[in-house]
Amino acid sequence: MPLLPARFQRLRTRIIAAFAFLIVVVQAIAVVLVAVGGEGYEQTKLEHELQVGERIVRRLLDDLQAQLTGAATRAAADSRLWDALAASESARAESVLRAHGAGTEIALLQVLDARGRVLADGAVSPQRGRALPLARALETARRDGVAAAVMVLDGQAYLVAVVPLAGAPRLAAVIMGRRLDDALALEMQRLTDLAVSLLLLDAGGVARPLASSLPAAQRREIGLALATAATRTERLSLKLAQTRYEARLIARDAGDGERLLAVLARERDEGRFLTPVTISLSLLALLSLLLAVWMSYLVARSITQPLSQLASAAQRMQAGDYSVPIRVEREDELGLLASSLNHLREGIARREREILRLAYEDSLTGLPNRSLFMDRLQHGLRTATRRQEPLAVMVLDLDRFKEINDMLGHVAGDAVLKQVAARLQAVLRDTDTVARLGGDEFAVVLPAADAEMVRLVARRIALALREPVEFEGQPLDVAASIGSAIFPQHGEDAGTLIRHADLAMYVAKRNRAGHVCFDPSYDVGQREHLSLLSELRRAVEESQLRAYYQPQIDLVSGRVRGVEALVRWRHPTRGLLMPSEFLPYAEQTGFVRVITRWMLAITLRQCGRWAAAGLPLQVSVNISARDLMNRDFPHILRDLLQQHAVPPHLVCLEITESSFIEDPKHALATLNRLHDLGVRLAIDDFGTGFSSLAYLRKMPVTELKIERSFVRGMVEDKDDYAIVRSTIDLAHNLNLRVVAEGVETEACMAQLRALGCDTVQGYLISQPLRRRTLEEWLRESPWGFGADVPPPPLEADTSPPAARWPA
């Protein structure tokens, strides 16, 4: 026999009863929780309001003090005020004070003498000669440059800033003050929505009210209430005129052992939250109960067998099975729901497939992306560990890809990436993984690959990329710098292997080596380079850099024509460092601009001294690509030329071809501005780049410097000889002088003279020399000036102060 009548066993009745019971229980729990938590909520809300108000008042007091300090500082530095005081013209001094306080709420504008007497008063009614109680504040201001204090004058409190007068800090000081009155307290109340009171607490613990936004009855009691409360705490409960307040205390030093107190208070009303919330919840409970009964009746009336079918379909979808369609042969809402769920099932399945594809595939090349690459690398490492076999990781970065993007646009760059991806896939095994990590960087996982296999794959990739890539009928040369690391000797986890392969790739790119396998010394070298970067700024500040000069000989006259200035770093522990050991990393961080300014200041100062002594030597200085991108660089050079009285034609700035790659138009504009100054411009290391020939006829250069590697090999190597001869002919056809670097043999100099080269430099003539040694060389060398060289000046060969060379 059933325990309940048949009517109560029906699904419809049970659904209605369950919904009604649930609503009643939930609403009852909500009422209880609100009743219990109302007090805590009110307390939390009140605490939050006090905290927000405290931050606002602290900021207002800080801003007010900063405004007073700024006004006093500007007035103290105003030469007009000093002139007026020096001339004993109090009226003119007071006019200057009023000008500095104009447009502000500063009410106290005075100049005090060393004993605190008023020398000038910018107020409407001046009080000259009056002594103010600011002896300690004046002493603090003379010591620290500024002092803050609270001063009570004629029953009115002021927040003041004291700043010594520029030029006479021990004779006079400027004070600026703002009234601490009810208007300020009301302004703070308007911003914080809290009652604000300002009091002055003396050394004896007596609190004196200064200003308040409280009603009169409460403000009369606040001083006594604070005296009996623990003023060392930030949180207070006060009872003022039978009204309970929760308060927060802000204390600031007011000078002379006194403290400025700001009291933020909110009236406490425990019952104001509970009653309306309880009423609202009761009404909501009643409405919810009625609505639940009605809605559950409507829903339960038609939910029968199709409900189980929909539930089963939902469970399959939850488990990730979207293959079985939902079959509910109805034309009502359940049938529509089933149809919608079918569409949803198909859409979710389609989007999930697309998401998986996008999550693990590069959309441009179709290769695996970084996420899938890491997943396969992790899987490969687990397999290699289990089988105790090697595994290799290769990182590839395309050379000259940025130039393709800049010159032909990203469409060309995308086309190159697609063709490179196809060629990489063609030369790898089916078990290998090639992925695009981003930009023009690719990575390869080679399972069961040792060092010999890695070298073989690197050669295959180089051969695959040797053929130019076609874009719209135009062949584009593409090459790659490859770095590799092998498990387990170069790392046992994915992150270490990729980092080491990436480090080897950068070594390959820097050395133009094509492929480099990781070596532990690269990691040590990388850490040393980071250490050098951190020490480089200190090197400039502590004058550790040195300027060396290498003579340049005119081949027609056989005499020295000028010198090239070269920087060296006298490191305190590593000895003398060459530019190649620190300049490339300074260029990466932008600190090379500081080194360039240091070199220009040193060499232009020396060039000016030589010219003044009758020794007009041209000085060549290297500048970086970052200097060409600096719009202020021509102004800096102009100022240095004027400062050291250097004729502009005695200065030659050497730039590399790579300086034009980033922004040729901007670089050309900077060169034209430098040319307008009258200095000479030279292309350094000509022949190692590939971009400047297109701009050479437009650039205002006067010299080409042939890279030393071509000059050194021209005697034995016909190709180097042809390059040198062609460069000299090209330069002369463009009316440019030619300077050959790296001349180390008489045979090399003879060939350069026969080819018509204008100027040479190298170890055959002299190594780079310090200034004093260079002057001795100029007197004693057959290429020098003999006795015409003046004796060295008495000044020490030191660097200008490092503070003059900001980054």
C-alpha cells in the first residue's frame, strides 16, 4: 500500500511541491543569513568608507603641502624677490609674493629673517616686523631645504611650508600658508562624504580643535573625546553629544613636537540596514513562492518521456560525444528544444574542431605552432629518455627577412614564410616536427638525432633555402641562421634545450656562420655580456673609458691627414676591452648614445686644442644607427663644435651601411642636417652591407672606408683585389675620397697607391695611440709633422664629468 495518495505521487505534483519547498527553504536561509550578516556587512561597508576617506584626506593634505612647498620654492628662487629685499623695497617684495600666490587659496605669503621676523608680507594687511613662532621650522628648512609646520596666528591655524631664500638661505626664508578652517573641513567632507575635524595635538597630549564639519554640539566635545581615547590607534569609536561615531585618525608631524590630527567620522546606525532588506526578502520570498508554484505547474504538465531523451543527449555532449543526433518527434517546445540542441551539438562539434586546429596550427603556414611544438617536444623527450637515445632541437631565424617586409610589404613577407615552410617540410623526415614559433622564427624537433645528423639536416636546410624565393616574378634571396641543442648533453628539459638552441642561433647570426651547435661557453658568455651591460654605465660615470687615436696617411703627400678616434674600456678587473667586446650590447640597449656623446666631447675638445695650437688634424668618430635616429643629435653636435671652437671641416662622422636599414628616409634627413653643419661624412666598412648603394648617390658623404677584411686579403686574393679596385673607381666617379683600413704590409700600401686610393690607416703606420703618445709619434714619425708639433698641454688627459652624458 503506497504511503502517499496517488495524487501526491504524480510527477506534476512532486515537481510543484519540490519547487515550493525549495523556494521556502532558500528564502528562509537567505533571511537568516541576512539577519546574521547584516551587522558584519554594515561594519565592512563602514570600514571601507573610512579607508577610502582616509586615502582621500591624506592625498588632499599631501597635495596642499606640495602646493605650498612648490609656491614657496618658486618664490624663494625668484630673483625679483631677492632684488627687492636687497634694495629694502618691501612693497615690491610683497607684490612678488602676491603674484606667486595668485589664483590659489594661499592666505599666508611672507618673507622672514633669520630670527623669524616678517620682512615682507603679501597679505592685504601686512604685518612687517612681527616675530612668528617658527624657529624650529626655520632651522629645519635651512638644514633640509624645506620644512612643513602648523602655526597658530591670531587664533587662526595655518599649514605652512618654509623654504630658504635662494642666495641667502641663512638670512631669510619664504613661508606660504593655507588656513586650516571650517571651509577646508567642509571641502574634505564633500569629497569623502564623512565628517572631518582638524585638531592640533601638543606635546602634552592636549588636542586643540582647529576646524570641523561636525555640528556645533559634537565639535565642542571632540577634543575631550580624543584626549580620553587612545590617539595612537588609527581606528576609534567616539561618542559625541549622545551620538555614536566610528572614526579614523590621521596624524601628521606639525613641528615643535606637535601633531596635526585629521579625524574622519561616520555616524553609526545599527538598524538602518536590516529592516528594509528583511522586508524586501520577505516580499521576494512570497513572490518567488507564487511564481515557482505557477511555473512548476506549467513545466511539469508537459515533461514526461522526452525529458529522459534530452537528458541522455546532454550527457553524451557533456562527455564530448557529438556524433549521435537527438530524436524527439514532437512539434511543441520539447521538439523545438531537441532541434535547437541538435544545431547546438553540430555547432559545438564544428567549433571544437576549429579551436583545436587554431590552438595547435599556425594559420599562415599550416605548420604546428608553439603550443603543438612544445607538446611534441615533451613527448619526444619522454620517448628519448625511455629509449636512452639522443634528440635534437633546432631554432631557425631568417636573415634579411625584415628588409623584405620593409621594402616589399607584409604580403611579400607572408609569401616568403609560406615557401620557406614548404621547403623545410620537404627536407625533413616524417618523424621530424617543424613548427613556426612566431615572426620569421622556426623550430625543428629531430628524434634520434646526434650531432652528425644535426649537421646533415642543417646543410639540407641551407641548400633548400639557397634557391631564391619567387614573389610576383621577383627573386628574393633568403637564408637562415640555425642554432641547435642536443638532448641530454645540452639540456634535459624542453625549456633549457630551446633556450640553448636559441642562444646558438644568435651566435650563428652574429658570426654569420649559418649553423652553430650550442656550446656551454655561449651561456657563460651571455651572462658575462649581461654583467658588462650593468657595468657599462658605471664605466662612463667613473671615467673608465679611454679615447685612442689611429693616424690616417694621405698617399699623395705622404703625411698624416687625420686620426680616427677609437674607444677602449679600461675595466677594473678585466683589463683593456676592445669595442667589439661591449659596443654591440650597448647598441642593443640604446646606451651606445651615451658612449657616442662621450667620445664626441672628448675628441672634439682635443681637436679644438690641436687646431688652436696650429695642428689642424681631422678627427673621425664613429656614430651608431641609434644616433642617426635621434632627432636631437645634430643639435648636440652643433653645441659641441661651438663649445670647443672646432672648425666643422676637421670633424668626420663615420656611419655604417647597416645604419640605413631601419628607416632610410629618416637617416638621410639626419645626414643632410649634419652636412649643413659643415662636418664631413664617411661610409664605414663599405662593401659589407647591401642596402646603401641605392642611397649612395643621394647621401651627402665625402668619403668611403673600405672594410679591412678586403684590404688585408687583396694582395693574395684576386676577388678582394677586384672589390677594392671597383670600390675606389666607384668612389672617385662619385667625387668621393677613399680610405682603406687594415693596411699592414708595404705590398698592400703599394697596391693601394697604384689603384689611386687617397688615404690609408693600419698597423703598418701605427696602432691606435693615446693622445700624448700620438703627439710624440707626430714629432718622430716620417709621416708626422716633425718639430712643428707643439708640446703637449699641461692639462691632464681626463674625461669630462659623467653627469654630462645622460642616456
